[in-house]
Amino acid sequence: MHFENTHILLGVTGGIAAYKTPDLVRKLTAKGATVRVVLTDSAKEFVSPLALQAVSGHPVSNDLLDKDAEAAMGHIELAKWADKLLIAPATANFIAKLTHGLADDLLSTLCLATDAPIYIAPAMNQQMWHAKATQANLTTLSQRDVTFFGPAQGEQACGDVGPGRMLEPQDLADLLLPQKSPLLLKGQKVTITAGPTREEIDPVRYISNHSSGKMGYALARAAKELGADVTLVSGPVTLPPPADINTVKVNSAKQMLDAVMSTIKDCNIFIACAAVADYRVQQKVDQKIKKSDDELTLTFVKNPDILKEVAHLSSPPFTVGFAAETQNLKEYALGKLQRKKLNMIAANDVSDSKIGFNSEQNALTVFWPKGELKLEVADKQLLAKKLMLLVEQRYTEQK
Ligand code: PMT
């Protein structure tokens, strides 16, 4: 019960997942928080205000122009009261309104009137999630420090399968009100690579992959929460740099290697989460390649293996690799653990489109010389916490 003095304003918008919000209120109040709920008009079609009033113990607000509600706690007071504003579920429509700063109902007005941090648990059809407009809105809001929890992948109310399910109430409560981590890595320097690399072919073309950086950025935040001094070496991604973390942006594998090596002398733990391109073109062409021939042949050469170079240093840090595999997960991961002389490896089954590259969730099986542990599918931030605790445990045992 760390959160007795925390005021949560929960905004509920009109999606089918709204039926889960009484449970969400229970999970938040179980952690000690005080919760007040604001419903949009369409949310009332999916969940009863009375149920939310009963579980939160406070009247539920809905109308911007309600004289009685304004007399009790006006919208500006409510906006000032909140320590955190969570919108769950958040529809595509509401996310669009928020992006454009509309204030045509109580909830959108509160979003503008509050200086509390805003957290969003999106819930929508997978096609609406993938729509260019929605994705552009997410990028804009992320740049304004709005935090997104989820969505999860899976079967949807409409029968589609894909990203767009609201995270489960317990996961949302744990993400919004995380247990205070003991500062187990205080005084330790941790370097983490994240995202893809880009290998240029000519001035306008490159080869790369689908890594979004989400897993590596989540690990950087989790290491920071444990008190570590973190350097994040990031390939080109659209995520904003995490607060209070030294983030070095690079493009190519060679640049990533240089940036990592410049931190490694006094680094205690190195985690290679980046999806580094294994090859680059032998000779980058200075001018744009013209399409004069029917065929184009490019020669690729191997990139340096950053993880291997770090693990083979004369006094290497505690070194953790990732293994993105589409088959023979255990065999290939154990092969990399031994060949690259790693302390640990986190195997990622990237044949499953619900997890891994560019999704909100992931699942890992972690191997070390005498053990293994399965970390079940979860939001990347929750999973990163579990992995960092495991890394810390093994690192401390080996010291
Ligand atoms: O970024 P997200 O969208 O969140 O997705 C996360 C992820 C799927 C990218 C991540 O969880 C993951 O699996 N990262 C490793 C991807 C990868 O390149 O795996 P690999 O099996 O090809 O490489 C093995 C290890 O060697 C990795 O730790 C990699 O960082 C490292 N490596 C590989 C090649 C190279 N030239 N240098 C390296 O350091």
C-alpha cells in the first residue's frame, strides 16, 4: 500500500473494454490509491456509472456543463486534484481529439486543464490501430510525454486478430503504480543497445529491419529504476529519449560499435537488445543508383558483432545478449551463449507476430550456463523489469 496519497483520475471512453474498468478501479484502490472516474457519453453505453461509483466510492463525472457536479468538484478542481490521469480504454477517436487539443466534453477538457502526467491504454480494432492517422497521433502524443500502456495483441471483439486489445486491469495497475524498486543497481554502470541499425546503400536507400526500440528502451527504464547509471545506445527509432537516461543516437552498426566501446571501460553490465544488421554493402555509392539495368547486384560484407566484441574483451562486463529466432529457439540461443561467451541470453521467438519486433508485448526464455527461466508474454515494460531483476541477481551472484 505505497499509494495512499495518490489521486488517480480515470477517464473511460466508449470501447467494449470499458466493461473491465470496475475491476481496474478495484486493482488501483487495492494499491491504496484514491480513484475518481470520468466517463464520456459513449462509455456509458458499455459500463454503468453506478458500478464505477460503487467501486471507487466517489460520484462519477460525465458532463462539463453539470451545475451540481461543478458545485461539488468543478472540472478545474478535478484537473488539479489528479496526480495521474489514466485513460482506459482510449478509443482511436479520443486519441485523435487529444492530439488536436479539442475540449468538447469533460474528459478532453480535463486533459488540457491538468498538469498531471497522462497515461493512455488504447483499445480499438487492429486496422484502426494500424491506420496512418492513428500512428501519427501516437507519435505526436509520445513526443508530448504522454505514456502509452499497450495495446495487447490477440482476438478482438469484432473477430479480427491483431494489436488493439486493452491491457488487463492488473497489468495497467502495475504499470501506473509500480512497486518501488529497491536500488539494487545503485552505483553500477549499464550500457544497453536498442532499435535497428541502418546500413546505407546510396544517399537515398538503406537496409534495416522492423525493430522499434521498445524492448531496449523499456530495459533502459527498468535499469534506471533499479538505480543504475544507464547509457542507451539507440539506432534510428521514433521513440522519444527516456527521461534522465544518457541516450546516444546512431545509425549504422559501425557507429553503434564505436558508441558502445566508448562506454565499456567502466561498464558493469552490457545488454545487447539492438537488432544490428549483420551485413552492410561493401561499398556505399556516393550518387543515387539509377535504374538503368534490369538487375542490380550488391555485395554485402559482414558487420562487426558488437556483442561478441564486448564479451571477448580481456575484462568484459557482465554481458547479456538477445537471440531473435524463428525456429530451434533453445538450440540456437544456447549456441550463441557459448560461441559469444555470454553470461546470459534472452531468446525471443520472433516467428510469433504477437510478440517481438515492433509489438507492445514480448515473451522471453532466458538462458545462462546452469539455468533457464521463461518470462511469459507481458507488456514490454513489465517484462523488462522482470529481466532486469534476473540480470541483477545473476550479476550479483557472479561478482
Ligand atoms: O525493438 P523491438 O521492436 O521492441 O523488438 C525487440 C527485439 C525483437 C529487436 C529484441 O527483443 C531482440 O530480440 N533483439 C535481438 C535482435 C537480434 O538481432 O538478434 P540476433 O539473434 O540476430 O543477434 C544476437 C545478438 O547479437 C543480439 O543481442 C544482437 O544485439 C547482437 N548482435 C548481432 C549482430 C551484430 N552485428 N552485433 C550484435 O551485437
